[in-house]
Amino acid sequence: MIDEPTRRLDEGALRALVPWVLAGLVRRGEDFDAAEDALQEALLEALRVWPEHPPRDPRAWLATVATRRLVDARRSEAARSRREVTTYAEPRPGATEDGDDTLFLLFCCCSPELAPASQVALTLRAVGGLTTREIAEAFYVPEATMAQRISRAKRALQGRRLDSPGDLAVVLRVLYLVYTAGHAGRADLAGDAIRLARQLTLATEEPEARGLLALMLLNHARLPARLDSAGRIVPLDRQDRGLWDTREIAEGVRVLQSALAVQRPGRYQLEAAIAALHDDAASAEATDWPQILAWYDDLVALTDDPVRQDPAAVLGRAVAVGHVLGAAAGLRETDRLREVLGERHRWHAVRGHLHELSGDLPAAATAYADAARRATDVAERDHLVRQAARARAAEPC
């Protein structure tokens, strides 16, 4: 929602302020689309005024100017409709404007009125502060397509008081997708997702909320080792574990234990348990693969059709089977998944890993190359190309 001229003023500061101010306006009952338009006008005014007269409280300044724009718009509409102008008194700043309403805004973006793709896009826009172009790049769609998707989402909410937000399961899913977008390269967005997940655990006793927070923390702890100095992906088994954030791991484990103690396991808790076992291993060789396989067994049992409903889980389980029962057993698992998942790049990447585990380097190189051809993320595609080249280079003469 920050346009290019405004961005040059101070992108980081404005990104941080936008969700807070928008959330306060929506919490007060303003129409979502009108509030966003008013805030955009306030940002443009900031561009004009702030360089010479920076405000003491930028957030309050933006909220005040956006509120005035909303009042002006209502007065104009009232005049056109021959209604009394005095009906629309300027609202006084509410107490919520001094707090953090972004969790409320997250629930609003997950309204049942919206399709899942629109929920995610609107959350990235309103809560994450991403531009339409950045969201389009995250979804690998043209910017015009994403602009239409966001516009449809806002039209669906137009004129509605946002008092029927999405349910918790939807919010958790969308929040994890926001985190994933950040984990893939936008560290600030990942941090925002973790902050919101912390707030969510204070607002609900649902153990899956704590499971999600634990999963984020346990994955985020490995972020410093995920890329090398050239920005290339480093696979988990080759990461420098000394770079992992041990404090974040310890917190993630504590949060996970409190969730599992409720004895109502769900997807995020089980995924967090798998992540915790990877984080706990001093080396790749010390990984407790039998326990990881047991957690994967529980994870795939959560759905009636895990191959279609949770392909990442069944592929992860195939890797665990390969490490516990042998690479041949893991490859047989992937053979069983070929019909449904055979065109996905991750299926081929898992095959490459299992062939490499078995010592069949030519087959591994072929599988990695097949995965690279199907990958849409540039960094992941380049990583798979390097994996294929490495396997070829290691082939016996």
C-alpha cells in the first residue's frame, strides 16, 4: 500500500506504521477500503510535510490525518445527499489507537466473506505492509492479476462492519503463509508473523496457536544458516549449526511442550515436534530419524487423503522412511505417490535425495535436474541445479 514516491521517504519506518494505523481505523468501525484510501492520502501528505517538519509521534500524526480525510469524505458524501453536515462530527482518537490492533486486523483480513487466496493477499497487504508488486512476486503471478485479486477482496468487504472475522483455523493458516513469505526472504515479515503469533497465544487457549508459534520459532532459529555468503540456499544437513539461534530454539521447545501437554495434537504441533528434533541434533548424522518418522506417521493420519491434502507431509515422511528403513524403502514410498505428485518439483527433489542416500549418484543427478526444471522459485531452482551438478561431479569414472 506504500507507493514508490512515498517509499523513498523512509520505507522501513512507513512499513512499520501502516498496519498499526490501518488496524486502529478499522477497529473503530471504518470501512476497510475507505480507511486504506485515507491512509494512502496521509502517507502522501507525510511525504510533503515530514522532511521539513517531522512529527514527534509519526503514528499519531498519520492516524489523525487519515481520520480527517475520512471525515472530509463523509462530509462530501453528506453534501451530495443533502444530509446535514453536522451529523458527521470528527471522531476523537480512541484508546485502541494507543495499542496494537494488528491482531484484530489479521482476523478481519481472514473474513469468511473472502476466498483463501484473497485472505492471504489482503493480509500481506494490510498487515504485512507489502506492495501489490511484492505480493504478486511472492505468488508468481502478474502484478495486474494480484491488483485485481486485492481489489475484489476489498470490494467484498466494502460497506461491511468487520465484526465477523475469520475463524481461528483460517487465521492460523494465513498467518503461517505470511511467515513463510518472510522466511523465504523477507525477514521483517517473518518477525511480524512471530509477533502476531505471540499475541494470538495470549488471546486463545487453543494449543494449535502455540504449536504454530513454536513451529515459527524453531524454523526461524535456523534462518542465519539457511543462506551462504553468496545468498545461495544451504540444505539443512550442510548448515553450520553454530549459527542457529539457541535461545529461539529453547523458547520454541518450551512453547511446544506447553501445547503438547494439552494432549490435543494438531498439524502445527506435530510439524513443530519434527522441527524440534532437527534443531536438537548436534549434527545431521545425530538426527533422531525414528522419532521423526513416528511424528510424520501421526501427521499424515490427521487427514483422510494426506497425499492430496498434505503433500509436504507425505514427502517428508518418505525421506524419514529412507533414513530409518533404507533408501529403497523411501523410494518405494515415492513410487506410491507418483501418480498424484509426480509433476511437482519437490517429488523429484525427494527422489534425488533418496537416490543420493542409496549411493546411486547418476539417478540422483537426473532427479535433481528434473526438480530444477519444475521449480518456480529462482533460489530453489538454482539450488537444485547445483545439487545435480554436485551429484554428477561425484559420479565414479
